[in-house]
Amino acid sequence: MTKLVYQYISQTNIALTMANAASSGDTFDNLPKTFVHVENSNVANRTITVKPRIDESAGNKSGVIPLVDLTIVVDASSGGDPGLRVFSIPPAYQSAKGVVKMTYSDSSGLTVAVARVNRQQL
């Protein structure tokens, strides 16, 4: 897995440098105001999967609702325009250290960037 480094965005700087999605998946630090931007240049949809954090202390106690995998579909390319998806990840899907692990149904043609809003620029 490749660790993606977030890029700051602001009202005056919204350009992102995209990276090829790693075939084994990607990770990133899920800080507040962090978003994932994914583009798909393939003619087929791609699915991103994020597994929930498993809280060992919760065990199987009564009242605990197990979380399912988070799946995000990135639409296929159409008319020369890539499929596009922008999303954030809820904290329940990050490790205790705040790291999110994403895997892909197929990484070919997928590019990804992690962006964080620069509060000082707003």
C-alpha cells in the first residue's frame, strides 16, 4: 500500500496533483477537513472499499451495531471525461492512529489525491 500525502486546498488554490492508485491499495491520514478525490479513465466502473475499524474493546456486547465495509463506486469514463468521485471517510473507518486503508476493485486508470482544506485561506 502507498501512503498518500494530503495537499492543502483553498479558495485560491484548488489544483490537485493526482497519483496513480496503487494496485495493493492506498492509505492516508484522516485528519479533519480531509477529502479524497478519485478519477476513473476506464470504460468500466471501479469500486473503492474501506473496511471499518474493529474495536476489540467493544467485543460482541449487547447494543453494538457492527459496521459494514464502506464502498464507493467511481463511474466509468464517458465522452472523454473521467468518472469523478469526491468523498470523506467517517472516523469509524480509520485506525486508532487515524489512518484509512482503501483498496480498489481494479486500480488501472484510477488516479487519486487527498486534499485538506486550508483554514487560514478561508
